Amino acid sequence: MNELLEKAKKLKHTTKRLGMLTTEEKNKALAKMADHILNKKDWILSENTKDIQLGKENGVSPAFLDRLLLTEERIGQIVDGLHQLVTLEDPVGEKIEAWERPNGLHIQTVRVPLGVIGMVYEARPNVTVDAASLCLKAGNSVLLRGSASALNSNKALVQVMCDSLEGTAIPPDAIQLLEDTSRETASEMFKLNGYIDVLIPRGGAGLIQTVIQNATVPVLETGVGNCHVYVDETAMENMAIDIVINAKTHRPSVCNAAETLLIHKNWPYASKLLHALSERGVELRGDDTLSSTYSFVKQASEEDWHKEYLTTILAVKLVKGVKEAIEHIDKYGTKHSEAIISETGQNVDLFLQAVDAAVVYHNASTRFTDGEQFGYGAEIGISTQKLHARGPMGLRAITTTKAIVRGTGQIRS
């Protein structure tokens, strides 16, 4: 029996048991997991260093290394996310609605786990803990298939999590890491109907499309982030500059970082904003007007408007107003996160209503599109599709529903 099938069978065996656990049992296990990760942080960091060194030897980009890197601060954030997850309401068993039919049948719908979730993701080892902990809280078991580039980090994190589950109500077998990262095994995983209930891809456009196009298992799609910030004519100077700089430079390698800046042609502080970005090491690629006006702004190509850079590069365009900004976002956006900075209520209302995205912002950075920032404790991913779930996906997004019908002997005539 190969590794994939062996581990999938273990997960299938544990799924029913997980769905029967109480909230208290799950929370105790997650709290123990948080403590265990904190206690083992030095070993986890040492294993992550191996992945970082291999990445450098293989010549991967600085942005990729940033996504791969674990630090004491990032492990602290992982642990904080687990503690927050413990405090969140358990969705399993939640009564969504109830009604009675004229024939006396009483019907109610309740939340139940999805079952076995297959996570397919790249680089970021924090996803290993986020995905596993969210799945467990929602009563699901999880098969983790990370990338070869993070294998040492992922193996360490999964070992620590599984060790922490010993003696708790959650069986350690509820978390499995697929250590075979070959494309052939991944392709087999995508078609493992009967063992895996849902696949969730999380990573770049190539990975996501590979899963969508090749899977026979249902896919809960996440999306890439070509996120825009539109600075309207009435935007406040300091607020706009602070938001744009944060959205681009706070952590450029993640999907909620801004990739395109749209500026109203009459906004009086455009020069100051562009200089501020350049001074912080951001490479600007602008339209004809901007590239001919500023020596530090390169000429943008058509590809630049489509691109998710995931590094300190930003496409910049002057627009005539909010309608042109919306048209640009409609053409090039990926329906992830879009922001308007404005003091004109009519423009704000139009932007928030007309822009088709999972999350739209007024006077705030796109960097808040995040499960923890939304109060979900962590996130399984950010969905840009319109079925089942959209935006940062927390606990409820990885449950489904069951109808419970109670009767008194009714038969259908």
C-alpha cells in the first residue's frame, strides 16, 4: 500500500469519531497543541533553517524565502491563533433554521463537518498549523500536501502537533502529512474520491489551476490576489500615503498585498506618495504620463496590470475618477481585495457596491483580508469564488449542513 492510500485510510477511519467530539474535548486538545508548539519552537526553527538554506542553494526569490521563513515572532502568531481558535464558537451542531410542515413534519438544518479535507499548498509552513487546527475544531480530519521546499518544516510541525494530541480526545491520526511531494502522487490525491471529501488548494495561480483542472474530488477554490488601492480626488494626504505604503510594503509576499495603485489625476499629493514608495524600495511601473514625468517610474506593460508580483513592485496608473478605477479593477482584478481611499460618500458607495471582490475596503489597508484579522482565529484560505464560501474562510466555511426531519408516522401519498 502506498503512502497516500495508507494515510487516507487512517483519516477516513478517524472522521466519524471527530464529528462526535464535544467542543470542550476539541478545545482542550487545541490548547495543548499550542503549548507543545511553543515548547518545541527551537527545534521547529532549526528544521525551518534547513528549508531556508536549501531554498538559497536552489536560488529561489527573496519573496519565496519570506513565505517559507519561520521566526519566533511568526511562531508566536501561530500559537496566538490557536489560542484564539479555542475561544471561538464551535460551528458543529449549530442549528441554522427550523420549521414545521403542514403535515406535522418538523425539519431543522444543522452544521456538520465536511469529513476528510485535503490541503494542497506551497511554501508557507504556518498554513500547516492553520489548516490542521481549523479542520480539527470543525470536526474534520486533514491530509496535508505541502511543497518539497518546506518539507523539513512541515514534518516538524506535524510531528509536534500529533505528539500533542496523545492522551486527548482527538486521535493523532486525524492529521496526516503526505511526505511524497511528487506530481504523480499529487495527481493521485486529486482523484481520491471515496477517501477525500474536499480539496482546498492554497498558493499561486499555477497550483490552484492545476488542482481545479485535474481533480475529480470537489474543490473549494482559493484565489490569487491582484489587489488594487484607488486613491480618490478627496483622499486625505497622510491617510492615503500610510494606507498605500502599508498595503504594499508591510508584507509584499502575501496575497492581500496591494499590486496596483490607481490615483485620481487631480489628487494633489500623487508626487509625494510616489516618492515615498520609491524611497522605501518599491519599484514603480507606471502608465505613459507617470513614466515620462518621474525618472524612477518605469514604463508599465500590459502584463503589469494583470500581475500578482508578491514582491516590492507596484503598478501605478492615473485615472479620471471612480468609474474608471472600477472599470480597471473589473478588467484586471482577481476578485480578492480592493480598496478606495476617499472622503466623497457617493464615490465610496459606488465603489463598495460595484466592485466585484471577496472583500472591499474604504479607508483601510488590504492587508486586513486575513482570517485572524477577521476574528476567525486562523484561515483555511481566502476564497475568491462565489459558491459555498467567499473571502477569508474560517470554521463555518469548512462545514456543511444536514437536514434532520422528525415525524410521527407520516407517509407520503
